[in-house]
Amino acid sequence: MTVAVVQFGGSNCDRDAVRALSHLGVDARLVWHDDGLAAGAGVDEPTDLDGVVLPGGFSYGDYLRAGAIAARTPILAEVQEAATAGVPVLGVCNGAQVGAESGLVAGAFTTNASARFQCEHVHLRVERADTPWTAAYDAGEVIEVPIAHAEGRFVADDETAARLAEENRVLFRYCEPDGSVTDAANPNGSRDNVAGVLGERDTVAVTMPHPERATLPDIGGTDGQGVLRAFA
């Protein structure tokens, strides 16, 4: 089992992802974007991979828009190929922004309503338990995972938001500890409190909170382990 963790200039959660995945028994390998997805991971084709992670950080300094430049690098064509073939692909924080910018998921992520960098623990309500990313949870379960972003506000036009709701593609929502979805529990002003969404396939997901930072028992909670177990 080989999972590629893609590195861009400015990635800073790539090694966190590798460490968290390794803790779960997953062979995770750092892949520098210029090396190509398959070659960097030591496989013949992107479709030979068992998973791809687009990690957090500040790829290319967040110039233009967060994730915009990374989304247009050649390696994203290989990520798209893998995703189309059903290879699990997870974007986290900056990786979520890259996923949205590249069309892996609908919607976009923009400046927080507070116009400030938000770094704190948040509660998330699991909206679906029938996906690879949430199979370890129950629908409606509340987990606690950290966030660290300045452009984490999920936005979508009315048509896109309605389609995501109709197709049940919202994975997580920001919530209170008791699971109630409120404005006060929304750290960045995301539409409908959305914290994570699925792509056209449920093997593709992005999440603004960091599950890899809630995986290792020695540095905090382990509520994020379930997300990463999709690769295991």
C-alpha cells in the first residue's frame, strides 16, 4: 500500500501527514511535485497508487489565491487521473484549497469572515458515515479537530450549494459540542457551516480542519484518525 503525499513549495503539513499515516501502518511517501506523482512515489502509473494526500501549508506563498498556483502545476493532472480511476484523494487545508481550485470538488475557499488567521480546535459533525473517510464514525457523531487557516471560508453559489445538499456531498459541518449547527460554532463564516465536502466520487474529499493533527496520541486527541483510516 503506497500513499503519495504531494509537496509543493510552501507545504508545511506534508511530514505531519506522513507521520500520522505511518502511525496507522500506511506506507506514506513524500512526492515533490516536479518529480511527478507516479515516479516520485515509485510506481508505474498514478492509478497504481493506493492514495494521494494534498497537504496543508502555503503553497507558492498563497499568491493570487490560496491553492491557485499549485492547482495549475502538471502533477495535478496526474492527481486528477488517479481520482477519476477511483484512487482515494484527500485534500487538507491548503490541499482543500488546491482541490477546489483544480475542480476536484465544487465550491471554493476564501478569506475568513474575521479576516484573521484562525488557529484553534473546532467541533465537527459527521454528516455521512457511508464514505471511506467517515466509515469509522457514526452519522451525527461529533469529533474535535484543529484548524489553522486564513482562507478557510467555504463559499458556493446557490446552485452549487443546492446540488451539494441534494447529492449529500457535505462531509463535515462546524458545530457545537452537542452537534447543533450554529453561527457561533462556525469559525470562519463558511456557507452552511461546511467544513469538508466530497467530489463527484466519494473517494475524493477535502477538509479544511486537520485530521493528521488529531491522530497521534502523544500530541493531542485522536479524533482525526478515522479520516486517515480511509487509506488503511
